[in-house]
Amino acid sequence: MTDEVPVPLRHARPDDRIHLLLWDRPDETELVRIAHYNNAHRANYRKNLLQRIHPAENFLALHHNLDIELSAIKSMCSGVSKQIVLLEGLDCLITYLRVTSGSRITLFWKQLEETRKLERLLWILLPQQLAPKNWPSERIKRLPSG
């Protein structure tokens, strides 16, 4: 990505709302560097989801439980000592919602955008093609790939 100063994330406003870091091909070394530079905690939605799944359940019906998923995202900002949370792996939920029949992807984006009172500044890492069309531009940072 760059050999100069890593991407600054700590000055995003409002700091109690969700921000999007759009990056098509994130590089692990750069992610570590960005997290270190910003003193950010890296969280992973996929790992969190796997921890919440009950072994007795045969099917995931995430599109029926959007409130639970939104609460889980919000809870990843709780109990963290660092001021910034960089959330990775949410692309699996967004892709799932996009391909599920009768999905509520528009409702999900609206609720995610309106989420307030986060304990930490939350940046969600996503590929550009999964980003919502109407997300406030002041809450988006795009990183070039390659």
C-alpha cells in the first residue's frame, strides 16, 4: 500500500458511529501496521459468529436475527482497552444477506448506519463492492489496492 505514514483512523467523527474502511485486497502486514499506528484493537466477526453458534443448531438464519447480529457488532466495541476497533470478516454476513432470498440487506445497512453510542470508534473493513450506496461519505475511507 504505502511506505509512508499509515492510514490515520483516530480522528474520525462522529466517534460513536460506525465508519467504513474500504479496501479490496487488504494486506496482513499493512493491517498490522495500521492497527499498531492507530493503537486499534482488531476484531473478527467470523470468529465471533463461530463462538456464538450452538452445536445443536442445524441451520444459520442470520437474516431472521439481524438484531442479534447488530448487537454482536456493537458488543465488539465493549470491554476493549484501545480506543479504536477495526472489525474484519463482516463481508461474510453481508454476502450472506445479499444472496439470501427475502434478505433484509437494506434494513441491515440502515440499522448499521444509525447505530449510535458505541463505546469505541468502530471501523469496518470491507471490499468496495460490498459497501452500501448511501453511506455518508464523511464516514468512509478508501484505500487503494495494489
